[in-house]
Amino acid sequence: MEGMEMTCFEIVSNVGTARGCYVEAIDLATEGNFEETEKK
């Protein structure tokens, strides 16, 4: 079961990271910084 728990943790971690990047990209786009938005 330890392997399954680690896999679940990695999924949750990756989703959190993706959400953070999404929010940063939205903030950059709102500021008009589209070049940096594209990088996110």
C-alpha cells in the first residue's frame, strides 16, 4: 500500500503545482505581461 500512497501524494502535489502556475499565468495576463504568460 505504501507505493499507492506515494503515487497519490505525487498526483496531489503535481495538481497543486499546476494550479499555482495557472494562477500565476492569469495574474501575468491581467497585468498585460503576455510574454511571461506564454512561458507559464
